[in-house]
Amino acid sequence: MGGDGWWTLAADGASRGNPGWAGAGAVLWDDQGRVMAELSRPLGRTTNNQAEYQALLLGLEEALRLGVTKLRVRMDSELVVRQLSGRYRVRNKGLEPLYRRAVNALQDLEAYDIVHVRRECNAAADALASRAAKSQGRDAATGANRGSG
């Protein structure tokens, strides 16, 4: 990450149940290693794999908005990484539209690299996703439900 024009995106989705209350998190670093964005979005009730794709899209949209042209993507979802690299086919109908959106966004970049990393290497994005997932559903203080799912 030393001024080579390559930015880095860490993205992670979290679902409290599968499906369950879910969240997306993404962290974007510039080519000097400075955090340029920390993004978090509650997703309502969805599957873990859908949350992973939503997290990737959240980060890609921000990267493109900032004018990023070269991007290293790091995710702990082996499924998403392998689908986007062409090693796995997308068989789940619920993932197809998210996959197509991700492919289209990646094609808007001049160059990209997407790799699987161990979960502990994705802690910043994981924390953002988990916080977004926990912000929904049962309110710990009152026991009331928030959101309709």
C-alpha cells in the first residue's frame, strides 16, 4: 500500500441467524494506507451470503464514488470470492442479482484483485457488519421488536 494507486477494500456481511437480522460493513483505505471510509448498513432480515454481497456492494459503490480506479478487495467469504473469480457458479437465485451488480461495479474499475482472507484479517469490516446487524431486531433494553423484517 505505498502510493501505487491501488486502494484496499475490506468488506464483510453478518447475519444473526441464517436468515436473520443482518448488516454490512466495509472499510476503504487509500494507496497510502489511510482509512478513507468506514461504512456500515443494517440490512433487515437476510442470509449471511446475501449480507456478504451487500457489504461488497456498499464498499464498491463508495470506492467508485471516490474515483478509485484500482482496488484490492479482501473478504472472508470464500463463496463470494470464488463466485466472483469464476471458480464457483452462482446457483442460488437470491444471490444472482447481487452477483450481477457486483460484477458490473467491478467492471467499472480499471483493475481489481479479489482474494479470500481469514476472518481475523477482516476484523474492522466484521465489527462494522456485526454492529449493523445487532442494531436491529430485539431491543436489548425493552425486549421490543424494532423493524418489521
